[in-house]
Amino acid sequence: MNITIAETPTVNHPVVSSDQWLNARKTLLAREKELTHLYDQIARERRALPWERVEKNYLFDTLEGRRTLSELFAGRRQLLVQHFMFGPGWEQGCPSCSFMADHTDGMNVHLAHRDITLVAISRAPLADIERFRQRLGWQFRWVSSHDSDFNHDFHVSFTPEEMAKGEVYYNYGMQPFPAEEAPGISVFYKDDAGEVFHTYSTYGRGVEVMLGAYKLMDLTPKGRDEHDVPHKMEWVRHHDRYESGPIAKPAPASGSCCDAHV
């Protein structure tokens, strides 16, 4: 039986005895354990998915010069790619993708010790990427697919003709999307022979796997505290654009380009 629990207000919230609190907590703990076991099972099923060989010789602009997809592995067998929404001609990268990227530098040393390289890839020219990366103070590797089919082939960039139709192919189906760039995460594996395989991609809310801050928000009484609007991440700003103060007030609407996670 599926039971939907409405969001619980913090005003006049139930307050009970310690024994009642403990009983309620144990009931929730059983549900949390169910979720953990389900997550573990889905992770096993994800790893069991068949792979597809990457046939194209994708080239990327990097600070070290032109590099192939194979070279982005940087000596490791596994490559995680953040499809970062930053298109040609954009002044800056998407605020929501930047929220994701704010987690990257702290994770990278740990990922490297599990044979994983993580890079961000965008269609913006490398010079624009570097200017923005330095502004935000990030250290992770970020390369440009500006002259490559990579973004289109992995369904995170859309042509004007595709946009004009009102629907694009995103998250494994046709749907409206508000921008010509979209968020995603793709995973690749390189074998001993140097062949590269695409093993997994996730889009829409699937990219929340990078958002550790969301998981911590979910523990708190107010949760993510997002408005009941189609674009839940409208509150997100680049980390150097929040107003200062004990509780930062929302800045004027920025039209975050990857609000529409579906």
C-alpha cells in the first residue's frame, strides 16, 4: 500500500513524550532501512546493466590541449562526467549545475582512490569555462566539447530545430525543456585494451546524486524548504551571489537554466 504523507508544518508541530518520540522514531527507522536495502538493490542492478561501446573519437578542449574521451580518464578505469549546462555565448554557467559542482572538489580525492576520475563537460568555449571556474574558485577539471557531437549524442544539448518543435529527447523520452542545454551525469569504463564503454547516464532528478547538501536538508524540520512551483530550484544561486545575513533572502529571480528537473 502506498501512503502519501503531506509536508508537516513547523508551526504547532506535535510534541510528545520521550517514549512516544522513540516509538515513532523506530517506526521510521524500519522504513529507512527498507529504503537503504532498496537503494543497494538498485545499485546492483545498475552495475549489471549492459554496456555500449563508444565508437566516436570525441575530442575536447582542455588546458593541456586537445584530448580524447579516453585521455580524460587520466590513468583510471572509470570516468564520471557531469554534463554542466554552460552553452556558447552564455555569460555564466547554470546556477543549479553550479550547486552540484560545489560538491566536487571535496569528493575528488576520495573518488580517485576508488579508480574514478570526475570531469565536467560543457559546450561553452574553454576560455569562458576557465573565467567562470576561477570566479567560483573551483579546482576540478572542466573541459569544452565546443566542436564535438558529444553533448548532442548524450542528449544534453539541443539544436534550434529541436527546440522549435516544442519537445526534445531528454531523460529517455520526448518532453518540453526550457533551454538548449540540459543537466546529466554519464559514466564510462575503459578496459585493458583501451576500449571505452558507456555504462550509465542519468538525467532530471537523477543528478541529485551529486547534491549532498540536499540529503542534509532532508533531515531537517523544514526540509528543502522549496516553494510549490514547477521549478523547485529557483532559490539556488551561484555561491558568490547569495545575500549575506543570518538567513539569506532570495535574490531576484535568476531564471536558473536547469530548474526543470523532471
